[in-house]
Amino acid sequence: MKSKFQIGIKAVYAGFMIGLGGIVYLSVDNKIIASLLFSFGLLTIVTQGFFLYTGKIGFVKKVNELLDMAIVAAGNYIGTFFASGIANMAHLKIDSQALTAAKLENSVWNVFFLSMFCGVMMYLAIDNYQKTKNIVFIIAPVMIFILSGFEHSIANMFYFHLAGVYTAKSAAYLLVMLAGNGIGAKLFSLKDIV
């Protein structure tokens, strides 16, 4: 059993890797290639044993594990903050202003349902990879959720940080995305108990 500190550190690393995925996504004009390259973030997280909220929440089995998920989400937030800060200090030619504005213009219900779909994709990515060790099961769901416009809470943390969007609305939307990702993953994880 990992300590809360170890969980937090592994979560910061995971958030940083999602931030790197976001940097690549914003740097490449071709969105198919960009979504393919973004998947390197999740591949690294899985192979290195880092803790990503969207990759862990579907596998929570006990109520007391929810505290660990809160620590993971907070660590992911910090990791995405570091990645965005370094990207801004390096003056990378990337911008997430239009992307974040479009996300915040969407209705809360749309964001919630798009987040649920992403939760399903993330659960399947991890579950299928654990069963097969085939990286296609990591890459394909990541490409699907990006190209379909599904909402990934941790990636959006990075985009909001990069754009400097720190409003009550962005915070509320991130909470909706976290809930949607979690519910989508948990609903699909029920397949194992029927």
C-alpha cells in the first residue's frame, strides 16, 4: 500500500505527462497526428506506474479509496500547473485561449456527458491494456476521446493553466468533468460484476 505522499508524487508526475501531451497536441496542426502523439503521455503514465485520476477512478472498489482519488486529482492539478508554467517560461508557440473559451461556452450538461464518454474511453484503455499489454489499447482510446471532443478533466486542467483561466466557472467545469470522467468509468466498470 502506497503512502498518501507517494500517491501524491506519482499523481504530480502523471499530471506533468498529461501536460506534455497537451503541449504536443497544441504544437501539431494535424489533429490526427496530434492525438496520436498525445497518447505518449498515457503510455508513459501506465508503464511508469504514475497515478492519473482518469486512469484510476474506474478501479476504485471501496469508499475509503475516494480520499486517494482526491489526492490523485490534486496531484494531477499540480503536475499540469508545472507543465504549463514551464511551457510559458519557454515561450513555446502554443495557445489554449480559443480551446478553453470553447469549452467554457458549452453547457454544463454537454460537458458532463462528454466527460462521461471520456471516462469510458479511459477505463477501457487501462482495463484492456492490463489484460493484453497491447499499447494499441492505450493509443486508440486516447485518439478517440480527443478527436471526438470528449472532455478529459486532467488535460483540461493543463489547458486552463496554460491560458491563465482561473475563474469560478472554470473551477466548476473542472469539477463537472472530474465527476463525469469518474461516473463514465465506474458505470463501465460494472461489466465485471454482472
